[in-house]
Amino acid sequence: MTDNLIEKLTAMFIRFPGIGPRQARRFVYHLLRDNPENVRRLAETISQLRVHTGQCRQCYRYFTGNNQTICNLCSDQSRDKHSLMIVEKDADLETIRKTDVYAGLFFVLGGLIPVLEKKPGQRIRLTELKAGLKKLKPQEVIIALAVSDSGDATAEYLRSELAELARDLNFKISLLGRGLSTGTELEYSDYRTLDDALKNRH
Amino acid sequence: MTDNLIEKLTAMFIRFPGIGPRQARRFVYHLLRDNPENVRRLAETISQLRVHTGQCRQCYRYFTGNNQTICNLCSDQSRDKHSLMIVEKDADLETIRKTDVYAGLFFVLGGLIPVLEKKPGQRIRLTELKAGLKKLKPQEVIIALAVSDSGDATAEYLRSELAELARDLNFKISLLGRGLSTGTELEYSDYRTLDDALKNRH
Amino acid sequence: MTDNLIEKLTAMFIRFPGIGPRQARRFVYHLLRDNPENVRRLAETISQLRVHTGQCRQCYRYFTGNNQTICNLCSDQSRDKHSLMIVEKDADLETIRKTDVYAGLFFVLGGLIPVLEKKPGQRIRLTELKAGLKKLKPQEVIIALAVSDSGDATAEYLRSELAELARDLNFKISLLGRGLSTGTELEYSDYRTLDDALKNRH
Amino acid sequence: MTDNLIEKLTAMFIRFPGIGPRQARRFVYHLLRDNPENVRRLAETISQLRVHTGQCRQCYRYFTGNNQTICNLCSDQSRDKHSLMIVEKDADLETIRKTDVYAGLFFVLGGLIPVLEKKPGQRIRLTELKAGLKKLKPQEVIIALAVSDSGDATAEYLRSELAELARDLNFKISLLGRGLSTGTELEYSDYRTLDDALKNRH
């Protein structure tokens, strides 16, 4: 006899980020009422996802490609090869790419280093980053991480770990500017934002 | 060449109830990082869902069964055959079933009738309900719908449509009681809840 | 020299229910920018509030009256003297009064009894309630408390404490009805609400 | 006969910023239950507020002082007279002052200019600002306004209106720096914040 597929699939959806039991179950009912062809294509796409999607060997973001090892962003000749922006995760890269404020290359670090972490190098792709820098030889490395304790700890760690390489390869290390961001109201700002905004006044 | 599966799958997840573009994308990244075996089983379970899951021919809820036409609830001999509770949807049935307050049979109406709907009979499983009642011959039919305008419109419509059958088959039609529910604070109650609570005082 | 009145008044507003330091300060700026006549009348009204407002000696709600001891609700000859509704606080009474579902008299209990309270009688106006019942001799006492643990504990305590008096004076004790309230969706209902709704079906 | 002071005072509290009818009424019940001495002092403080609090003739913030025309901040000899920070309102000034990131003088503009406003000069204290600048002769004027359309419109208007005076008196006009602020996550950042952060990288 077949298991209870409704319960089984609900349990699988509960593992999705941000999904509780009720919404998971609603997903299953959605699939039961949806066009069968849609459901068939969903199953197929999920089963193909890992076959045709891999991590780019240069920037480490996920991309779909047939036997390609380098993603379309890294192989795009129109992008500025002199600049490499280090981001925490794919979603950050996508947001920055969509805003079109930046025309250079990216590197996905794969995480942030918690404050007081004893083995920081194992939390992020440091070895891969260093290898990439030696190959790419950019003029500038831009650290683009969240403004948080672990974002700051990671930026500091990167600055220190990349210092020697920066001297050898002659690239500059910069951090995204800090200050007031869109929607900031001064009344509700904290010490650090105000301090940054004042120091970076222009 | 293969399509961009990340974008394609994100678009599919956006169609899930309550899911926006960002969370849809996060689902895809979750699948890219998850254990491959988990992802394989998810795809397989989704592809099997519609094969092995159907609507019960008696209560119309979804259930998993091999070539069965009647669900395990309807065929459970320990449940009280004299009582039939009419609910809007599967999720309502599940909640009521889990609380164990009710031991009779169910019927899933499949929707509510919006106020001023011109063809109310096409919104709900009225024909199927009538056929079921003739077959089951219960002693009581309990209308268990949401306390809302469309819930009330549907209850009223059902009462009127089932009146003749209730006389012929000699069953009683009742509605779930109304009044204060768990967590109700009197200060924030509305006219109708207070009026119901006062009329149903005991 | 004068104290800093802005700080002083901010501190006073922080003591208002639900008000934090920022909103308290905003209140002060509001008063500094408002029409001076409005501010003068606010100060005057606050200073007169306790002089002209007292608790009704019969129902214990706050009311404004010159040397009156009984409020206008209790002395309103058009209200039904046969029924007394027991509520927790003034705000509950006001909500019920405004909905016009009830035409009888009220009694403000002044609190609820926490579960496991050792001296329950000191939390509520039990002595005053008993004295009032002896004087009013109603035919029905309606307990109208929140659906919560302390609401239930209080209702149970009242039932037990008033039992003898109910026999002697021949009045009925009833509780507001329970079940589905406005806006209730069955999917999100809890055991107790569903159990009540099923028992009180009609 | 006396008015209903509970209703009257509730109506007065409804005029407070962010306060609805229910919370306003709760304020009144709070005052009815509070220590009478507290209520007396609240009324007295409110009645004295406008008598002893005025706007500083130099920075235009509200302050408490006996017949003083200049506030304690403006007359504090330890503050840096070479720098003047222009803020929208008192609450902004207070937040910045408390963080202690800035040691110079302030000027409260009294508002922001909506985009497309035809008479921008009437929305803010421009005349007073110019007079103050002539008297103070600072070396730097820091525009510290919200990052919003009206904040930007106001900053632009100030830059243009103060340009001549800046040349004559030889002061620099600067804006608070923009970029990532505390808590910013790159994934959720908008074009402008990312663009500012990239331009202001260091």
C-alpha cells in the first residue's frame, strides 16, 4: 500500500525556509487542484535542477549551464574585469546585479564569520577567493557585506587575510560606504549610522 | 541549450499560495544546497501525488489510496454514520478531525457562495451533497462554515436547498453555535458576536 | 530655576498605558505646537477629572456627576432591572452598551482572578457584588468575562460564591454563549472553540 | 451641570499624535485609577509647559528656561561654534545629541519641503537660518535631513538658497554621507542605497 502522500509531501515542504505546517499543507492542496501539466513540469524541473545547475568555478554562484564551468556573468566580455565585488550569498549578488549600479565581477563568499569564530577560514571560501584573485588580477576588491557584527567581523578578517596578496598583486581593498540609507529617519538612527554619516559627509 | 532552471523554478514557486519572488528564489537556493537525495525524493513525491491521490467519492476530500474510491474516514466503521458535517474545504476538515470533538462523517463543499452570486449552485457541490444525503440517510446535518458574509450566505442557501430533502429523509439541519471564542476580549467584540453570545447564554 | 518641563512631562506621559519614551516626547512637542487654549483646557479638564468623576456606588463604573452617587445608567428607569451583567472593567461595559444588545443593568467586577490565586476575593468586588444583588434582587445574573484562563477561573469562582445567594434570592446565573465569533475561520480554530461551537449548535 | 468629563478628556487625548479612541479612553481610566497627586502634578505641568517653555531664538528648538531667550545648547561654551547642523525637527536634534557624535551647534528647520511645493520658503525657517548664519559665521553647515523625496528636495533648495551666503561668509555646505546603515542587508537594498554605498566606498 502507498504511504499517505499528502502527509509525506507536507513534511517535505515544512523543510522549505520560512514554511510552517499549515502553509506546507496548503502547498499540497494547491498542487492537487492545479493543472496536472503544471505539476508534472514542477516535478520535472526539480528533478533536473541539480543535473543542469552547478556552482560557477570562478564566482561560485549557482547557474544553469550544459557542462559549462564558468557562468554567463563571469564570461560576459562586456563586464569590467578590473573590479571584483565580494558578496555573502547568491541573493545579494542578484539584488546588486538587478540594480545595475555595478559593472564588474563578483565572488560569492558563501557565508559570514560569526564573531569569536575559532576557525574563520572554514566558514567562507577563502582559499578559492585567493586563487581567483591570483588568476583575475583585479585592480580593486570591493567588500560588500551586511552591516552587522558578523558582516564586520568578516570584512575585518578579509582585509587582514588579503593584505599580503593586495601588496603583491597591487590591488586596492575597499568597503561599501556607510551612512544614511533610503528611508532612514534621523530620529530613529543609531550611534553608528549617525557617526558613519557624519564622517562620510560630503 | 538548457533554460535557466533557477529562474524557471522560481517562477513555478511564485505560483504557490502566499509566496513572493524573493521567497520563491530562496526555495530554489534551498534545493540547490539541500541533500541531493532529498531533492530527488521531493520531485518523485510531487510526480506521484496526482497518480495516487484522488477525491473521495463520498466526502470529496483528497486522500491517498490505491484504486480506492472511498477514503479511510468515510470507510471507518467506528465513526458515527448518523451525523454529517458540511465544511468548506479540506483544511477545515483536517483541523476539526485533529481536535477530535466530532466523531461523525464529513462532506467537503468545495467553496463558499459570495453574497449576490447569481448561480450559487455552481460554486459548491450541491448535487453531490444531495446525492450523498439520499445514500447516507443521516439523522443530522451540521453546517460548519466560517462566520463571514459568504459563510452566512452559503449556510442560508444550504438550509433552503436542503429543506425538502430534510423533510423527506427526516434529518435535522443545525449550525455550529456562535458566541465568544477562545481569546475573545469583550472590549474588542463586535455587535454580532455579543448579540450571539447573549442569545446563546446558558 | 525651573526644571526641564519637557523632560518632566515626557516622564509623566511614559507612565500612560502603552506609551514609550519616543511617543511620550512627541506628545510634549504636540502640546508645544498646539493652540494654547487647547492646552489650557486639557490641563483644566485633567485637574477637574477626579473632582467631578467618581465610581457609581451601584455598578462601580466611573462616571461624571455633581454629588451624585449613582450613575445615569443605574438610575435610568427604562433599563431592565431584572437582569444584571457582570463585566471585568469599564471598557467592556462601554463596548457592550454601545452595541445595544443588552438592556439590563451592569456590575463592574474590577478585575479577574488569576489561576491559583490564593485570595481570590481580594482581587474582585465580591462583597460589593453580593450587597448589590441583595438590594437589586434580579432574576438573572449574566457573567460576561473574557474567554481566557483567568476569565474562566473568575467565572467558576463567582458561580460557587453566588450559589447560595442565587438559591435564597431565586436568581439564575448564566454565562455568555461560546462558539464561533465574527471572523472565525474553522481552519484556525482551537479545540475549545470547536467543542463549544459543536455543543451549542442549533 | 457638569459635562461628561470622561468623554471630554477622551476626545482631547484622541488629538494626541498616534492615539485612537480606545487608547484615549484607556488614558482616562489610567488617570482615574492613578494616585491623585500624580494626576494633580500632570495637570499642573501641562498648564505650566507653555509658560516656561519657548523656542530658542538661535536654534529654534523648544527648551525650558526662565526668561532666557537662548537655550543651554546654544549658550554652552564647550560646543564647537564653527559647525552648524541643520535638522528638520526637535526629535532629530535630540537623537543626534544623545549619540554624542557631533559637538557643534544646531538649527531646527521646522519642516521639510514637499516636492513641487510652490512657496518652499514658507515651509521652513529660511529667513531665520540666513540671519543666524550671518551672526554665527560658521565654517561648515551640515545638512542632516531624512533620506526621502522631501528630504532631498529640501536639501537641494537649501544648497541653492545658501550658495551666495556661503561664498560671502566663506562656509562649506555638506550633506550627511549615504550608504549602508546599521542592519542593512544587501539582498533587500534598493538602487539608490547601493549606488550611494558604491560611490562612497572607501
